[in-house]
Amino acid sequence: MTIGTLSAAVSHVGRIRSNNQDSGYSGNKLFVVADGMGGHAGGDVASAIAIRRIRDADMEYTSAHDAEFALQSALIASNSLLAEAVFEHPELTGMGTTVSGFIRVGDQIAIAHIGDSRIYLYRDGELSQISVDHTFVQRLVDSGRITPEEALVHPRRSVLMRVLGDVESSPEIDTMILDTRPGDRWLLCSDGLSGVVSDTVITGILSRHSNPDDACHQLVRKSLDGGAPDNVTVVLVDVTADPDTPPGRPNTVGSAASPLVFETDSRTKPVRLPLLRLHTLKPPPESHFESQSEEYLDELIAEDKRRARRRKRNLVIGIVLIVAVVAVALSLAYQWTQTRFFVGTNGETVVVFQGVQQSLGPISLSHEYMVTSLTLDELRPYDRARVEETINVDSYSEAITIVNWLTDAAIR
């Protein structure tokens, strides 16, 4: 089958970050996104170096297998350039980048992927995630230790297990070859989109906006409406039945579209590859890379369990303290009420009550302290009305004074 493509690419710094560490490329045959990491001084450099090297692979290939090998080789070469950049500029230690991209060869696409940027396929009204996130929480999900719902709020959901950078000389890269057909829409994005906008909303936008450029801008807009805590980059590729569809001019977006402060030239500088690890990473809090050894994973899981136990213990202690404070406050309040008195009636005689007339639900804050022999019938009408409405006093002695006065008035 002979097919063509229409594509668009958009990148935005977001609402929180001060610089754009994402990069993207939409070319003739190659389409790719990269999400840099390593803080203000490294993430933008990492993604830019990677995209600028990988876009050299945008050319015709005789087969999808050749394209797959070329794209994988481009990612490995990018990894070497990143290691070289760190060697020449130690202040960039710890930088790295995710990469997700593909090359179209006829009615097939060759995919290469590392990190947590994503590749989606929108086909026949349904959105499917093609790439697999190389994250700590995804490994927990795959092993059945947590559910996908728990992964969404896991405290280590930003920990990456695989990236390009100055850590491994031969990083493990996922590759695959898939068939494509007219009507398919291929979406590549950084986690600035997938981490903010749900698959349902993405599906709705792709179904409503047939123009790739319009759809890209709407997807970015949705991320901005959701707070856009990270940079967001979107590349959208529409597969058409017209082989003569003009591919459009190659478009580089994000940090790779701007001049780099640090440049490396693999043609003039010797590439120094690390055997296993060049540097100990100092990851930024929002997104970082961790070792993927099983021992380290087990330690992370144990740490999470300890953290959960601490949270539970602290919650119990907090609840106990709150209950204790409330109990003490109620006790002190009740003791204060018992210093108060009022003169009232039990319906037949005059009674001195201790406490206040209020109650807490079914709990009364007063009780009969002394029942006098003076009946309501003996009181004058005005005095009887006052007693029935109750007479508040500050002390028991004042209450007795009121009772004596009522008794004297009744005798007269």
C-alpha cells in the first residue's frame, strides 16, 4: 500500500518551568520527542543534543528493519554525545533525556523508545498506548505489586529507570516495527501532556480536530488548562491514502530549536565512553533517573512500605493527640459549667440547679443541686414566671439568697 503523511509539532514551556527542557522534531520520515532531565542547567541541553543527532536519520530506507537499526543507532550515538558533553562540562553531570520516535517506511513504522515520553496510536476512534514507560511505578505495575490506579499517585511516579545520558554506555532501547494504514493518527508526546491530560480527553480532541496543527495546539491548551506543571511537547502524524501528500517542511521545536550554550562535535572530539557509570547523579525533585538493579528496586519498595507505615503511625498519633486535646478541652469546659448556678423549677417546686442550661446533644450540662420545699403555687404570679424562665446567678450563695427572697415574698 502506498501512503503519505501530514504532521505537526508544538512545544510549550508550561506554566511552572522557567525554561523548556523538551525537544521535538517532525520531518519527512522521522518523528520524535525528547524530554530532558537534570535541572535548569542540563535538561534542555540533553534533549537538544539528542534531537539534533537523531534527526540526521530522517531519510529514505529500503526496509523498516533498516530504519529500525538506523534509529536505534542514532539513539546510541546521542547517548555517546551526552557522555562527551558531561566529560567536557562537569556542571552538566546528571543530565539525561527520554526519547520516543519512529521512522515511516511505506506502510510500516520503525519505533525506538527509552524513558517515559509516549507513543500513542489513534485508530478507528480508539486510543492505544504503544510505548511502555520505563519508570519505577510501571515496573511495580508489571510485577503486580501495585495497581495502575495506585501508580497515578505513587510518590516515586517520576523516577525513570532508563534514559539516555552519562550513566550507561549501551542503554537498553525498546524497538519494534508496526504496520500502519490510512486514517491512523500517531501521537508522540512528553509526559507534560500524558501526565496532565487523560486518555479520554486526548481521544476527544483527536476525534474532533482533523487538522494536525489544530489538534496539537488543542492538546497543549488542555495541558495548560490543567496547570501544565511541566514542559509539554506534542508531535502528531496523520497517515493518508495519498502518496503525493506534501510532507511539509521539517520542524524542530523546543530547546533543540534554539542555539545551545554547550556544543559537542563528534567529528573533532574523541568520544570517551564510560564502562558502566561516569557520575553519581544528583536528580532534580520533579523527574530523575535511578539505578534499575533488582536489589535497588527491592530497597525502594521496602522504603515505600516503611514510609506508608510511618504515615499510618503518624496518622494514629495525630488522631490520638486530637482526641486527647478535645477531651481535655471538654473536661475543662464541663468543670467551668459546674461553677455556675441558676434557680428554676422541676415543674412543682423551686429548685437550685448546678451548671448551665445548655446541653450537648443528649447530655445535659446541669443537674438538680437542691430541691426546696417552696412550691410554684405559693409564689406570686410575677415571681412564678421568673422562676419558670430561670434566674441565673454566679454562685450557690446567690442562689440561696434568691430562694430566701422568694420564700419571704410568698409568705407576705
